[in-house]
Amino acid sequence: MKPLALDALKDYTFLSRPTFSPSGKTAVFVAKKADMKENRYTSVLYMVRFPETNAQGGKAISVAPIVRQLTSLGKESSFIYDDENTLLLPLNRRKEDEPEKHHFKTVFYRLPLDGGEAVPAFEVPYDVGSIKKVREGLYAFSSEIDLNRPDPDGEDKDQLDDYDDYHVLEEIPYWTDNGEFISRFRNHLFLYDEKKKETKCLTDGLFRLYTYECNDGRLIYSGASFSDKPAFENGLFEVCFDDSAKQEEPAEPKDTTYHINTLIPENARILSDFALGKDHLWVMAMPEGTKDYWGTPCLYLYENGELRLVDDHLPEVGDIPMTDSALGYGANFIIHDEKLVYFALMRTKAVLFRRGVEETGVSAPEVIYDGKVALQSYDLHGDNLLFVGMREGELQELYFKTPGSRIRQLTHFNEELFKDTYIAKPKYIPYTNSDGVRIDGWIMAPIDMDPEKKYPGILNIHGGPRGAYGTSFFNEMQYWAGQGYYVLFCNPRGSAGRGDDFADIRRKYGTIDYNDLMEFVDHSLKTTPNLDPDRLGVTGGSYGGWMTNWILGHTNRFKAACSQRSFSNWLSDFSASEIGFTFDPIEVGGKPWDDPVRLWWNSPAAYVDKIETPTLFIHSLLDHNCPLSESMQIFTAMRYRHIPARAVLFEGEGHGLSRGGKPKHRIRRIKEITEWMDKYLKN
């Protein structure tokens, strides 16, 4: 069999956002694919039509659902069902759809599902982030507003020509991943009345919208105001429409009047998410009195003006096992048939749950799906489940399941890509660490393994640290296995999927997590005789990059390393990273002025004088989650000390290079890592 090609991802189709129509007779999903010429991803919509089951001769005959491509411009990824047979989606199809200089505009089209061209519906003078239908003719949408920017129609409009030449900073975070300065940027919530062609802003000034939901004419949103740094706490608000009882067609369109009720005041509770039903409002929030966002939220019902605790032992809602072969997901905390539905990471796979409100109280979590196909995004209609998932060793496809039936695969985009290609099967090799804790781990064997030979290995450390590996397809690891490497990966303490106690490594970075990783390598060597202990490499990104940097200063057992999108110094990261001032005090347990000595000695940068391992540094120039200066502190010290080091920096990329970066950049990244490992582990 042949090894996986270096540029294999150019042929992958990435699926997301499966969405049923109101009746469940059709569904729409997004399909993305690499455009190597333009070095980007195209995105189109596909439709699934579900034929009704017929009965002939007393025997039920189910006709297979029909899947067909719906759009073709290559930039359609956002949509909602406007009604049973019509999609509403933002498009720039015509020259007049482009905004004038210094202005913003989003043009929405209606696309009939039974055939025909998309036709213009309406436009709003904002760059729309998302849109939801409140009721017929009334829509809510979000848009990010730059409060520093002069009004293009105001007295200061002449200043717009040179506006991008300077930046005024008054708040933190002052920039975001991918390089945009965001001081005094706010996400606001708007209403658009199609009949009157009017747009109204529901939030203004320094208020930042967090999220919003619509259901049966109701509109609820969360967010808070701030002026120097955002607070963890958000308020919860309901938009009450005063004309809700007057739905008849008037001779002249009337104004949409409303007032806003405060359900939870700003700065009162740390809210994670909420789901809005016709009768119930479900809220995920940290326990009352919590002052930071660490840990798993509790589940509440909002009733009679207050939150009532339902479950204080929720699993990690919305998390799934890590993969580098997905682009986009979908909702994870939704209302379906007046019941709450969510998926959560349970050890090493995502499980779909449902619970409702009954006369005796809130029902216990009911498992809807816990199958072998790894679920990544989904929708429900009745008891029918439509989801994007991965079988072990395979890429994404769309699947459909009815009660009592087997899973039916609806698409075959990626089915033939690995024909005659070696795809390594992750071998589960758990072990019990020296503290008596069971650790999940896997190893993938190299292609054409000769039982008489020894092979090099690469330890791959996930980010987070609150992330988790499973057996979902991982492009980079499959490529390394195809190049003759054992690939080792595990979920040390600090990982997700096993509750807060297991995930809690606050003030313990580089201790129990480091020990788990080193003991896993020892365990892998014991269980895998063909793994060469003298030819081991290590790599990881984000927290995995931090851990790689930490390993470099604490052991020389690895003969090569690649530190990706890393951070290395708690003292400098606090003020340089977009998340440093929130993430660092929680994880390391202090601020630079509180305990600088301890923060320094818990930083990989403090141990650069011990580093002897040849190291490659991969970093994106627009990564402000882990800023470039963080990895360059280690790189500079190594070159100063004449230790082999190389840095490859990517233009136009942010923190997510390995998972969603431009196709050519992702391929170049894997090439650089592999050639570095080859140099020190094979040659």
C-alpha cells in the first residue's frame, strides 16, 4: 500500500452544519474543499431530500434520501430556513451588492429549494455576523461595530481615508487572533423589519453581545458592558414585542415596538450558553459566586425570575475528540420538541443527550446517540438524527439514523480517497500512572512495519490543555505513520472528557501532566518492542507547544522536537496574548506583580540553559493567542547557545494554522515538521 500523500488534504471534503427544514422533508449542509490555485477553501451548500416511506403489499419500502448540490459560487456557508421551501443567505452576486467606499452592506437572497435562481430579498447597512428569524418579516442579526471609526456620513468622514494608518488602544484585549486590533469593538444586536425596510439597534454603546436565540416569536440575548476589560459575567435579556398580538396584515406597515426586560443583571453570573424553548429557558452558568470561568458549568432552568439548579455535574458540553480534518461544526446546545439536546465529551468520544421538563421535574439525561461513528455536528427532526461524523480511519460523511434503524451513510465525498493507501489504526494502550490514575493513550504503527526492525517515534501532545484525543482521523499523524514513524498520543491529566478533578492542573503545569506524558512514553516502549528509544521526537501546539518547550528544558530523551504556536513565559504572556490576562492568572494562579519569582520558575523560558534538543519552531505571524515573541524567546536562546534550531513563520495565519489554515500553508507546515524529524531521527 502507498503512504498518505503530503498534499492529501487538497482532495478532502469538509462537512458541517446539517440543518433540517421545519417539516423535516429536506435538510441542508455545508461542504468545503481546498482551492489550491487561490490557496483558500470554497464553500457550497448541498440539500438532502427525504422521500416518504411507502407501504406496498404490506411491506414497508424506504426510498433512499437524495443528495444534490444546491449552490455553486463557492462562498456559501451561512444560511437559515426562511420557510419550508426557501433558504435565506447572504450573497454578493452582483456589482451593486458591493458596499460603497467606507460603508458596509450585507445583501440577503432567497433561494427556492424546488428550483430556480436566488433572488434578492433585502439588504442591511452592516457587515452581518449571523441572522435568525424572529417571526414573519422580522429578523434579528448581529454585527461587530468599531466604536473608534468615524461615521462615513458624519462630519468626520474625511478622516476615514487614513483611519487604517493608526490604532488607538483604550481596552484589553487590544487585539485578537488573526491580527485585528479590537479595542472598543463591540458585537451588537439588531432588528430588521422587512416590511418597513428599517433596521434598529437593540444594544449600543459599550455593550458587547455574547449570544442570542429566537423561538416562537421570542428573542433573548446575553452580554454585558465594559470599558477597560471584559468581565466574565454576562446579563440575560428578553426583547418583548408590544405588538405581538397584532399579526394581521395592516393597510400600512406599523412600527415594530418593543421593550427589553432584564432577566439576569449584567455582572451577576458567568453565563456559558442558553437554549430557548417555547415554555422553558435552559441556561448553562457557573455556580453563583464564581469569579472566573474555570471548570464545567452547571445546568439551570430560568423560572419565576431566577435560575433553578438542575444539574451541577454536567459533562463537557460541546467538546469532541480532536481532529485536524474538519472545518466548521454546528450548534451543540439546542431545543428540539421542547426538550434540551446537547452533545458532550465522555472520555474519548462525543455522546448526544436529551432531557425535558416533566410533571415530576427535569428528566435525567437520556442518551440519544452513542454510536461508533464519531459525531461532530448534528440536527434532529422528530426522532430522526442527521449528523456529520467520522468512522475510525475515515474522513467526514453525512449520516442519518431513525429510531431502531442502523446508521445510513448519505454521502460519499471522501470514500474513495484512501483506496490502496495505508491508514494506520490507532492501537489503544492505556496505562495506570504512578499516582494510580488510568490514562488513555494510543499508538499508530508505521507503514510496512518489519518485526525485525526498530522504528523512530513521534509523541504528539494536544492543545488546551482541556482538549482530548480519540480515534478520529488525524491527517498529520497518518502522514507520519506513512513516512515510517510510530505516532504516540495520550490524554494526560489536564485533558477534557473526565470531569473537573481530572482536568484541574491549575498551578501544576509541568508537574503531573509532564509525568503522565513521560510515563506514557515509557509504557509505549514497553508495549511496543519495535519502537526505538534512541530515536524519539516530540511535538505539540498551543498548550502542547508550552509542554514541548517545558520538555526541552527537563529531559534530553528526545532527539528532535517541534514546538508549534507555543508560549513560554507566564510573565510576558500575560500582557502580550489576547487571552493572557484571563487565561494565565487562572491557570498559573497569579499575576506578574503578585508572585513573579514563582511564575518565572514555572516558565519554560527559565530553563533554556538546559536545552540540548534540536528544535523546529512553527508560528503564525497573526497568532495573538500565543504571540510570536513567546516562541522566539526559546529560539533566540537556543541560537545564542549554538543549539540547532529553525523557525518557520507563516504570513496571514493565526492560531488555528494546523486545523483551518490556508491549504498550501498547512501542507508546508507538515513538510517542515517531517523533514526536521527525518533529519534527526532517520539520518
